[in-house]
Amino acid sequence: MSSIRIEEVKGGEEERRRISVHSHIRGLGVVNGKVEKIAGGFVGQVEAREAAAMVVKIIKAGKFSGKGVLIVGPPGTGKTALAIGIARELGADTPFVHLNAAEIYSVEIKKTEFLMRALRKAIGLRIREWRRVYEGVVKSIEFKYGKHPYNPYIQVPVGATVKLKTTDEEKILKVPQEIAAQLIELGISTGDVIMIDEETGRVIVEGQVQGEGEEQYDIYVKHRLEVPKGPVHKEKEITRFFTLHDLDLYQARQQGLVSAMLFGVFTEEKEIPSEVRNAVDNFVKETVDKGNGELIPGVLFVDDAHMLDIETWAFFTKAMEMEMSPIMIFATNRGITKIRGTDIEAPHGIPLDLLDRLIIIRTRPYNEDEVREIVSIRAREEGVKLDNDALDYLTKIGVENSLRYAIQLLTPAQIRAKEQNRSNVTKDDVEYVRKLFLSLRESVEYVKQHEELFLK
Ligand SMILES: Nc1ncnc2c1ncn2[C@@H]1O[C@H](COP(=O)(O)OP(=O)(O)OP(=O)(O)O)[C@@H](O)[C@H]1O
Ligand SMILES: [Mg+2]
């Protein structure tokens, strides 16, 4: 179908997750098409969530590529939480790349290469292909072992015999070493529904059928499936998902430009040449034009965007005009501030020509009830049992200092309660840990008070 051979990457490079403090956010809390005041782990901030839900709709309709969103609001008002809510709503089929702006200063590859990779990880291609495959439930599987070519003491699989069954027939297949090795690696056993690609020999596990007399579990790791219908050997439409960055890596590897995969991990310090990316872009266009696949623009989320410097802003401005570009979401808590790398002041530290293209969502400070609700949701999420007056006190701290500070006190307070042999956190526990850990405001005051004692 094309000049690019597509292979699967094992272990892939999974998006690093930094959402533990937002683990209670399950989505934007849209119920029956409306944003509920408290839902999906979200409390209040209804306007911003409604705007975010609208953005999700536009993205899903495929109408948002090349556009950008800016989320602005004071610290701790849920900007990052909002972006995570968007990611959750978009679901696993839409790529979502989460960067912190400060990251670009610590990468070992060139900054533009890092940014380009981030952009390309945020664009997906879903490919549909008709392939000749063998498909069925594994009825039996037997491996044939032989001597290792260099080490006679080691036995290696040299082939296997697999019996596959559908509702219509049963076929016994003799498969070579490469396929046998995959069967072992994937841990295939009887009852698994598998598919073997005739041309490439790639084995895909589709799921598992429930066998007779088999142990009943409450949780199944594999999809529960019916026995496939029709013949074992057939033509079948297969859908596969890749990001443009995945495709860049395959292409680079085929040209010997990226060192081989070692233990499932790419060594990626090299820059991917633009010829490789051009070849991939052409392949993508061709695939889409022929109707064999669709492009899925995802989201590149850049948190704490005021940390970006002028060069990076220039890169993003240009990127937004590229033919294939993801939706960019930026978040910041800064007002008028210097654009990093210049002496120019601008709203949110963002160059005006880019700012002009962004639609802006605002998050507002919380009232007391909202703070109370968020603190109790977080406490539940972390398994912290709060007495009523402990919750009251944390709410007060959240209002007077910051929501984040109140949330951060939960774990220390729980540790202190345990040390006192209590399972409930009392107001006394909160008061105790509150003295141990300063809030940002207190820390600034403290430094000011004793300015002459600090190193300059
Ligand atoms: N409306 C909300 N509902 C539920 N949880 C919230 C809400 N707003 C914030 N939180 C939680 O409060 C904490 C602080 O919020 P978050 O980190 O999103 O703030 P932020 O606006 O990104 O702040 P900063 O400007 O400092 O980055 C997080 O744990 C977040 O999940
Ligand atoms: Mg944030």
C-alpha cells in the first residue's frame, strides 16, 4: 500500500503521567449535555467547564486543528485540572500530550526537535487496512523446540502447531519460529482469540472466549469475546492507530537513522531529519486521500506557558499554521509579565500576535462552599477520613491561604492521626501539621521579616 512498513513498538513511550494530584478528575462533569455543578470529580467553575466542553465538541467534530486555547486564572483555580478534564473527555482515541513549559529547558535534544516531537505525538492517524489473516480461538498449541544455533545447552522454539477454530471450521496451522516466538511472548494459551497477519506474521491478541468449566473471575484482563464466525483464513479489515511521531520513528529506523530497538526502548538522542518527516507526511496524505485512514488531530497541552521563551512562541506560532497541527492548549496564572528571553511586557507573557489567535477560558477563585467540597473530594480520593471540624478548618485554610495548600495538608495530617492511633483526622492534627509546613504566603512573610539574615 505504501513505501512505509509499519511495525508495532513494544513498550512504546507512554506519555508520562503527572496527574496524581488530579486523579479525582474523571471528566468535565457533563451530564445529559449539561455541566453539573458537582460531577466527574469537578466542583463549580461551571463557565470554564462549559467552555472546555465546547472545545471538546469542536475537537471531536474535527474542526479545531491549528487553533489554540488559553486557560488563565489565579493559582489553584483548576486550570491544570480543566485540561485533564478535557483529556478524559476526549478519550483514549485522541492523543493528548501534556508538557510543562519548564521541561523544554532540560531536554538533551535540540529544543526545536523536542517541540516537533511533542507536536507530532499529538496527531494521530487511524489506518484501516484489508489484510489476509488467520483468525480464530486457540484450541490447542504445541511448541517445537530445537537447539540454539550458538549455544547447544539452550533450547529455543523453532516452530509451533496451533489449532484455530471459528464457528464454521477448525484449522491446524504449522507456524515458523518468528510466529512461535510471538506466541510465547504474548503468552497465548487455549481460549485466546488471535489473528495472524499472513504477510507480516504479526500476531494480534483480540481477546478471550469464556471456556467451559473455566474459573470465573470478577476482573478480566483480556476482552471477553464470542467465537469468531466464518472461515479461519480470510480477508479482514483491521484498524490500527499511530501518532505521527510513531511513524517518524519507524521510517527513521528503516533508513537506519535511529539506532535499533534495545529491550523495547528506542535510543532517541538523534534528531529526526526533515526528509523522514516529509516522507511520513506524504504517506499520511496518501493514506487519507485514498480513504484508507483518517487524521486525528489531538491536543498539545502546555502548562505554565509563561515559562516559554520567545523562540518557542515563534515555533508555536508557525506550527499553528502548518497543514497538520494539533490543537494547542496553554495555561498560565500570570498577568502582565515579560516574555521570557526579551524585555517586552505582554499579557500572560505571550507575544501579541499569537495571543490574538487564542480563545481564552477563564477560571475564577473559589468560594467557601466550593473549597469545602473540593477538599472533601480530595480527602475521599486519598482515603483520608476527616472529622467535621477538621474539614471546617481545612476549608478556612483553603479560603485564607490557598486551595492547594489545604489539599497538601491532607497527607501529613493523616500520618499524624495514625501516629496518634486514630483513623480519623481531627482538627488538632490539621493544626499540628499546619505549623510544620508553611503556606506560600507565610513563607514569603517569613523571608521578608528576616531579610537581613538570608544570603543575598
Ligand atoms: N473545580 C475543581 N474541582 C475539583 N478539584 C479541583 C478544582 N479546581 C482545582 N481542583 C484541584 O485543586 C488542585 C489545584 O488545582 P490546579 O492544579 O488545577 O490549579 P491551577 O489553576 O493549575 O494552579 P496553578 O496556576 O498554580 O498551576 C488540584 O489538585 C486540582 O485537581
Ligand atoms: Mg496548573
